[in-house]
Amino acid sequence: MSERKPTGWLSTLLGAALPAVVLLAGVAGFWTLASLKAAPAREESVVADPLVETLEVEAAPSSFAIKLHGNVVPKRIVTLGAEVPGRVIHKSDECDVGNFITKGTLLLKIDPRPYELEIRRLRAELSQARVNRTRLDVEEANAKAMLEISEGDREIAARERERLELLFKRKAASESERDQSVSSFFKARNSVQSLTNELRLVDARREGLDAQIELIEARLELARIDLEHTTIHAPIDGVITEESVEENGFVQPGTKLAMIRDTSAVEIECQLRPEDLTWIWGSVDPGPDGQIEVDQLHEAPPISATVSYRVGSRTYTWNGELGKFLGAGFDQKTRTIPCLVEVAQPRSETSAGGPPMLIPGMFVSVELHVIPSTPLVRIPYVALKPGNVVWLVDDGALRVVQASVARIFEDHVFVRASDDGLQVGDRVVVSPLAVASDGIKVREQHRR
């Protein structure tokens, strides 16, 4: 018996559906196997502590510099003036603007002849007065001798008067003889009185002559001084900055002759800020009661200074000292206190290729070397956060400390050390931190 074959349309349908059935069966098997596989275990995420860089707090130096700038000014300018009238008969070649002169250099000479003649005249007057004084001494000696004789005559006349008075009473002497003895007695007494009065006048005349001699001696001394003033010498070492008289010119007392700028020392005019003044006052030793005297606040303490002047790539330095405060207080425009730094030796011993000395008008830098009276520590500038806050790392935790800032420099800061603040050896954070709060855990990377 023969097998029956399917018809044509059924064969076509089976050929098209078979691949789809196989694909669906494969997908169903994949999902069945996937559902039978166990799910992997979920891992928990771990957040690491922030990493910070730290530096160790160091002790601040025993002194630090207050940096200032200022102009060099002369310590003093001496004005020479005529003290006596007269004609200028000599003017030295040294007496010219710009010349350096030493103390004692002859600059000008005024005609001395009138003053020399005055000295001669006064010397003659003094000699005459002394002769009169000697003559008076002789007259006094003679008067004393005559007084002694007259006193003797008076004693004799007194005895003679008494004797004749007795004789007259006894009728042994006439009345005329008695009257003669009385007259002799009064004459002798008048002579004594006259000589006594003369001696008293001698004392008065002596006082007058002594006063006259003293007056002539004073006038003679004044004439000698006037004669000395006819020669004008340089009173100091310095540079002539002005001269205003010529030879054969006539001068009167007070006429300005020349001006000399002192070169033995110079000063630098500087301005101190209030915070600078705090450290300077801190260098003043208080009194026995621990308080600073009022006059000490107005007087600049002797703080050493270094003055520097830059020429090209080289810097030249001089030693100085804070001299004094200027004025009565703060400058209302700048809110600073003007002061003077004195340089006692403005000449430079090592000025090869540079200025031989500090010259008025130079703009220089000044460093005042201040010794703080309170202990300080030094931290990097980047360690100081806004609000004067510093972050410390202590046992892996952050500690926020309020710093008592003493002075801020370009790359570091001086902070007052304290038991509850910063101390030498503490580790300060110098790297940025997104969130900082007291007590958070951090990882530390110490920078040396």
C-alpha cells in the first residue's frame, strides 16, 4: 500500500513556521537557565578620611625686623652769621658751595684793626685805673700814719688841758693859758676826726676804683671776643651748601655768611605704623611698679637698625639706631608716627663701586631689630586661615585653634605661643580642606 504525501499548501506553511518555533524555544531556554543562576553578593562602599599635609610649628627667632623706608636728611645744618660789623678783607677758597671742609678751617676774615685799637685803648684805661688804685693805697697808708700821730697829739693836749685847769684853779696859771690849752685840745681832736673821715672816704674811693677796674676788664674781655669774631672758622666737619658774602663786602651783626651741612652723622625720616609702635613700646623696660612712665612713651628706645641702599644688583648697608619720635603724636593724614633713625657713621668703608656715604635725599630701606617681650612661634602663611584660624592635627583628628597673630610677613606668620593655643612642635595643616570642623578624622602626610 503506498504512503500519502501532504498537499502543496501545507508543505509551504510548515517550512515557514519551523524556524520561528526553533528561535522561540532557544530564547525560552536562555531565560530559564538565567533564572536558575544565583545573584552575586552586593559589596558595601568605603569612604576614606581626607588627606592633609602638615608642617611642624617652629620657635620664632629671638628678634625680628620691622621694615621701613625713608629719606636721608642731615642731622644738622649750621648757619654762620657775622657777630661784629666790619669789612670782609679775606675770603678763603675753601668757602665755596659744594666744598667739604673740616672743623677749624678759616673761611672769612673781617678787618680787625678797629677792635685791636679798642683793646689798646682799654688796656691804657685799665693801667691808669690800677695806678689810681695804687696811689689810693699810698694815701691810705699816709692817712693812717697821720691819724696815729694826731691821736698822740690829742692825748697830750688832753693832759695839758687838765693840768692847766688845775693850775688855773690854784691861781698858778692865767686864764689865757687855760684857754690856749683848751684850743690846742680841740684842734688835736678835730685833726683826728678829719683823718678818720678821710680814711672812710678812702674806702669808698677804693670801692669805686675797684668797680672801675672790673668794668674796664669786662670791656677789655668783650673787645678781645669781638676781635676773635673777626675771623670765621668752620665749627664742624661738613659741606658748604650756601655762601652769601664776598671779599671787600661790609657785614653787620646777624648777616648770614654761609651754611654748612654736618656730615659726621645723618638721619632717616621714617613713618611707624601703630602695630610697629606696639613692638617698640614692648622693648621699653617698665618701672619698678611694672608700668611704663609717660615720658618713656614719648621717647624712642635705643633699638638697633640696619640701613640699606641698593645700587643695581648690589646692596650697601650701614648701622643705625632709632633716635626719636617727631611731633606730638600721630600724623592725621597718614595715621602714622614720624620718627628719626640716626646713623652715627654715614661713611662706608666697603663702598667699592657704590656710594661712599649716605647722602641727604637718598631713599633707603630701614630694618628695626625688635626683641619681642612675649614668646612667639612661626607658622607658614598658608597655615593661617580666614578669621586667624589654624588647623592642627592631633592623634589623627583635626583641631581648630584660634591664633593670636603677632605679625604677618610675606611667607610666614608670627603667633603668640600659649598653653591653649599654638606651641613649638604642633603640626599645622598647610593644604586645603573642603570641609573642616573640630574633631574630624584625617590622614596626615607630614612635610619636612
